Amino acid sequence: MAMVHGVIAGDSAGWYGNQQGRVACVAAGTVAELASALREDPAFFAECVRRYTAAGFGTPDASEQRSWRNSWPPLFAALERAGLGGLRLYLEYGTPGAARRIDALLLGQRADGVLVVVLVELKQWAGSVPVSAGMVRRSDGEVVVHPVAQIASYRAFFDDWRPADAPSLEIRARVVLHNASEEDVRALGPSSAGADPVPVLGREDLQADGEALAGLLGCADVSPAEDGLVRSFEGIEWTPSAGLQQRIAQSLFGKSSFALVGSQQHAYVEVRDRVAALAADPGGPGTVITVQGGPGSGKTLIATSRPRTPWTRPPAVPASSSSTKRSAWPTTGTRPPRRWSG
């Protein structure tokens, strides 16, 4: 195996940078090891690109690679200033069973020996504003999922997919907007993220020192994990938990929530918002919304979950019209149904 400043490159199957070769990521090691590699090894980013592709993530485009170069240095600087150099860090951690990656995952342990996982969503944003529940408009005009909702869905994923024989884990989450001012952070406002809020840290927050910064990062009570605990975490076979099927059933009837990540969550939020807008206009034409995706993409869950609630009452149709009986969404005159594919 090749080793670059303590960052282990794994086998040809594409599982890298960990003690057992079972974690998909572009780099793994202690915070201090990776920070040193980034500063001193000119091939560090090229190696991360190679591992990204070999891990099955595809090919990182110029924007992705630029985000690494812009976001990793301030993250490392904050972690080292907070005295967290001994914690284990995974960059671009591949979420098991889903086509999505977590920007950074920190691993350590509490004094009682329980492993602590801190999920970090990194953004270069400044000047973003919310446009609806769970959606924000970036400064470039693109509307995307709120980063708090995004990282909260990853946190829920680790609960939903943790097998019964996995070691005890406490899952925490943080959003780090390293270019955002205090005003930018306040402008994002509260976002729905479940019962446990996710703190959002801006540029000024990352300038704090020592214990204060460690607390902001969710690591005040976290120390480096013992090797055996690291191996136990990296050896977890992430599979649906015992209660996952029940959660799915509950979700279909609007009684619970299910961990949708990445493009799944984006599609769900867009469908939900469009359904709400259409429900507010009962006199409008009939509407067909299609949710497209490949096998295992979550399209069925998205299409049959909460967005169905406003449509539980069928539209009124004239009893004398045989043609309307064959269509769940009647049209009037020459106005066709509105269609939207997500």
C-alpha cells in the first residue's frame, strides 16, 4: 500500500484510507495527519481525485475540486486551533447504500467510551437567503436544499441504517459556512431539522479559540478514539435497522419521516412545495407530477409520501361525463393538465 503522511490508500476495490479498507472516502487519518498532508504534499489533491474515482463516486469536476481547495484549509485550521488534531477525520465519506457523500466526518469518543460521530456539511456560501421551508437561494440564484435540512437527513440516515450489532454511537451534526458573516448566518433563519437543532457556524465562529471553538464544533467532550473503537466503527455493515420498514409505512401515511439524502431530499422538498402551491389553487387545471429515477433511487417513496396528503379528496367531476370517469385529473376546455417532472 502507498502511504502519504499517514493517509493509507487501500485496495483496487476503491475502499480507502481506513484501518480495515471498508470505508469509501477520499482521505482518512487524524486531523493532524491530513492537515500536514494538505500543507506539505503537492500530490495530496491529485491523490484525492484518484481515490474519488476509484471509490465509485465518478469524476470530480472542477467545481468539486475547487470546493476542496477552498473549504478544507479553513476546516483544518479550525480543528487544529480547537485542539482536535487527534480525532479521526474522513473526507468525502460515502454514505452506505446511497449515492451521496458527507463532506467531513469526525470520529472520537466520550469519557464513557461511547463513540461520537460529528457530521460536517461545508459550504462556501455567503449571502444566501431562505425561499421556503427547507430551501434556500444561493448568491448565484440557484435554489437548493437548506444545509441544515441536508445534514440533518444524513444524521437520520445513520440512525435508520445502523444494525443492531453496531457499537454505540452518538451522532452530531454541524454546518460550517466558512465565508459567511454573522449576518449571513442569521439570514438563513431556522430550518426544520427534527427535534435536535443543527448549529450553523460562520466565519467569525471559526475564529474562536481553544475550548470555545471545540464546543462550537460539537467536540468539547470528545477525545481521540481508541484503535479498537475505530476498527469497530469502520467494520460496521450499514444495513436497514429493525424499525426501518415501520418508518417507511408510517411515512407513506404522513405519520413519520424517512431519511432521504442528496438528490432524493431535494426532489422530495420540491414535490412537497409544488403540491402545497397547487393545493392552494383548487380551481386550477388538473396537474400531473412525475418523479423519475433509477432502481433504488427512492422515487416511489417520494411519490407516495407526504405530498399525497393534500390530494386525498378526489376532484369533483360531472357524473354525466363518461370520459371524466376514466381520468383522475379532469381537464376543462382546451387547458391540458399541468405536468412537472422531478
